[in-house]
Amino acid sequence: MKDYIIWLKCGQSMQGTMTEEEVDKLQEWASSTPDTPGEFRDTDGAIFIAPGQLAALSINKPEQTSKIGF
């Protein structure tokens, strides 16, 4: 699983967690010159990206954080 952030040209962003296979699919779509919308699945559902709207993409391995509780 990997975390992602997608910035769109309209100024909005999307973020979540995807499987390695979906991340590979997203990277391949983003590095090409897409003429069809991209459809990708993450842990929350599906995202759709219109061609030409992708501004930037960040993919990182999830970082484990300590949980504080009482």
C-alpha cells in the first residue's frame, strides 16, 4: 500500500491510499498523454481524473505513527 496526493489544475487535491498495482497504473496513466479519463481505486472507493487536469502527483510509502491514548 502507498499513500498518494493528486493536485489538479483547478486547485483542488485528492489523497488516499492505493495498492501497489493501482499506483503503477496511476503512474503509467500520468506519465502518458492521456486522452481518456483515468479511473483508479483506493481504500475509500474510486477516483476519476479528467484528461489534462493533472497538475502534480506524489506517491509515498505510508508512515507509521505512534498512537497516543489514555
